Amino acid sequence: MDFRGLGNTCVIGLQWGDEGKGKVVDLLLADFDVVVRYCGGANAGHTIVVGGEKFALHQLPSGVLRPNALNVIAGGTVIDPAVLLGEIAALRQRGVPLGDNLRISDRAHVVFPYHRREDVLAERAARAGEKLGTTARGIGPCYADKYGRHWAIRVCDLLAPDRFRARLAAVVAHKNAYLRGVFEERETFDAARLADEYLAFAEQLRPFICNTTTLLHRLLREGRQMLFEGAQGSLLDVDHGTYPYVTSSNSGGGGVASGAGVPLAALRSVIGVIKAYTTRVGAGPLPTELNDATGDRIRERGREFGTTTGRPRRCGWFDAVAASYAALFTGPTGLALLHLDTLSGFEELRVCVAYRIGGQIVNEFPSDTYLLEQAEPVYESLPGWSEELGDCRRWEDLPAAARAYVRFLADRIGAPVRLIGVGPAREQTILVADGV
Ligand code: GDP
Ligand code: IMO
Ligand code: MG
């Protein structure tokens, strides 16, 4: 299929992350010129498998393996320079070039070790049942500083050494007092040492740093086709997700305009990415969670272990109430359905089509996370299939039960499935031009 006809496109997860966005972005990029990460930071873990080789990307956009793609890390992200430079070095060692194909926004916010420390200490201090299960990458504390404004540092600040040193000294004094006072932390940060370290990072990053907003608008005027790579999932969106069990950015499509500085009117297509079942890492409600042999079987078949933290992912049946809600505020024009192969060998498949909360049938995804925690799934059953799907390449190759399952999900969400994943590799993909 020629993806050029999609126009400027956003790829967004419609569940709680790890839907397979990396694979979809990499695939679509055959026909795009630019890929933009617009939210989140090193909490993301996007996996691409090419030629039997696996690449896990955290800070970098998933276009680094496509020689034609310009990779842009836009202003709505938070950047941990140590992670980013580590990723660049590791890729270069594997023969993947990074130079003119990477641009980093001077507006992005910078993650410091005190953010990571606060992330860990706040989780440790939280009462049982109130821990968020974050990735410990300092994401929440860095975004909190961004919105609080007093203690934030942006990429452009790193490029003015004297100003940066003075500002960091004030910020570090505040952070040390805060960590000592609130968490009784004994270790403190040394502002001068930290400034030296970050100024050295800045020198390595300098060739990549620019005003990405003006760059993207120039490229749009030149007619370059852009792909916006969502991180996390819509249900982890700070405004629309299962708050407080969310991340700290707009991981739903709303983040494109604010994060990349490109108006939403420039977007022509939204690809909603779903997994054929549901997973979640970290804490928070997951109505269809299976704490039994079926859940274990999905985890093993799907290799559901976190790309960023290695934690086993919580697994359950597909939750059509949750995914339909995510589709409301992201507006997918098409769906990419991944991991269909993982569901082979189940006699019966279940899809959650409503919740039972306090004895009532509820069709709407509740705003109150406490209510969602009480939700019991109401399931519809579909017949499974026994055939392995890894070698299927066309819609017609799929067993009839698998086709019926795909149709069922598309109907429930109300958007056509255009791409189906039957394995992690690039070529393990079925494209359905007209949609199912
Ligand atoms: P992302 O964060 O949305 O990019 O997803 P992750 O990379 O964290 O997790 C998705 C995992 O599923 C990765 O290990 C992928 O290699 C793998 N994957 C992607 N699509 C498929 C698929 O269709 N079938 C199977 N079996 N694995 C897939
Ligand atoms: P990708 O882009 C899955 C989850 C964490 C935790 C919550 C808050 O790979 O889909 P944070 O560190 O962001 O403050 O953690 O959000 N989380 C993700 N879960 N995939 C991700 O990214 C995630 N990024 C954050 O597990 O529950
Ligand atoms: Mg991931």
C-alpha cells in the first residue's frame, strides 16, 4: 500500500501504551519524509524489528532506521540528555547513522538527576495503593517543573553557559532543600558538577538543536509529508486518561498541536493503534485483567515485558469500552491492529463490551478512577482459531474466526482496520487498502 495518500498523519495508541506504535511508525515511514515525537520522554519504549535485529527506542523517534526520514524531537517532550546521547552512541555502534537526520527542539524541557530522584522517592513515600508505578525516568517531576515554571530548565538554556550555571545553582539549592525537607534525603546534588556535566552534554547535542517549530513549518510549506509519533497511550493522557494513573503529558492526539507547534488542521489522518488484547504496566485500573493461566499465556505468547523497565505487563482481554472512549477524543481515521498472532490457540476469545458497576450496566468509560476500579467486565464471546498467523500476508490468508474477530473490534470502535500485525517483524504485516 502507498501511505503517501494519508497526508500528514498522527500515530496514537488507543490503550495504555505498548500497542506497537514503533512498528507502525517504522512501517508507514516508507512513504513519509519527517517523523516527530511530540510528548513524553525516556518513559517511552518503542520496538522496531528489522532484518531479525531488534531496536528499542526511548527518546529518539522511530524513524532512525529509515534513511529517508528526518527525525524531530519537538518542544512538548522532556529530554534526558544522558539517555539520548547513550541511545545515539549505541545506534552508531550498530552502524545506524545519526547526524543531519536528527533535530532537537530548543524549547524542550530538560530532565535532571534530581527529577529522577524525586520520581523514585515520591513513589517510595506513597502509601500502599497510591503508588503510580512510574518508569522512574523523572517524567512527572520534570513536567511539574515545566508547568510550575520557577525551577524549569529548557534546552535553549543549556546553550548559554553563564546564565545556565547561575540558574542551575538556584534550582539545585531549592531541589536539595526540598528533597531533604520532604523525603529526608541525605544525598545532595552539587550544582557546579551538574553544570559541568550538562554543559558537556550540550556541546554534544548542539549540532542537533534548533527551533523545530519553524523548521516543521518550512518543511510543511515545501510539501513534506509528516508523521507524528505518539508516545504512551491515550488512556495515559494526563487530561483524558485514568488519572492519577497516567503520565504527565497529553499522549492523546491533543498533544500534537501543543507539543510540535503544528496546528491540528495540518493533520489529515489519525492512525489509532490497538493490540488485539489489553496490557498495562504500572498501577491503575484494568477491568479486563486476567490474573490466571490465560493472562500468563497471553504474556508469554506476546512477550509482554516492558521495553523500558523490563516489568511484566499486566494482560487481559480486549476492552472495547476503554478503546472506544480513547477513539472519541483521538478521532482515528483508521486502525492498526497488532498482535493478532498472539491470540492463536485460544478456544474462546472475550471482548469487554460494557461494565457492571455497583450492579448497574455502564456503557461509558467513567471519569472517576475509583468507579473504574469497581468495574466488572461484561463480555461477549467470539470463537478462537488454532492456526499460527506469523506467515499470513493477505487478509484472505487469515482464518475466518480471526477475520470475524478483527471485524468485531472495528465495528465496536467505529473505525476501519487498515493494518494488521501478525508478528514483530516489519514484513509480518497485513495491509488492507480499503479497510475492514
Ligand atoms: P510501543 O511502545 O507502542 O511502540 O510498543 P512496544 O515496542 O513497547 O511493545 C510492542 C511489542 O510487541 C514489541 O516487542 C514489538 O516488537 C512487538 N510487536 C509489535 N507488533 C507485533 C505483532 O503484530 N505481533 C507480535 N507478536 N509482536 C508484535
Ligand atoms: P510507550 O510509548 C506503557 C506508564 C508507567 C506508569 C505511568 C506513569 O512505550 O507506549 P511515567 O514514568 O510516565 O510517569 O509513568 O505511565 N507509562 C507507560 N506504559 N508504555 C509507555 O510508553 C509508557 N510510558 C509511561 O508504566 O504506569
Ligand atoms: Mg512501549
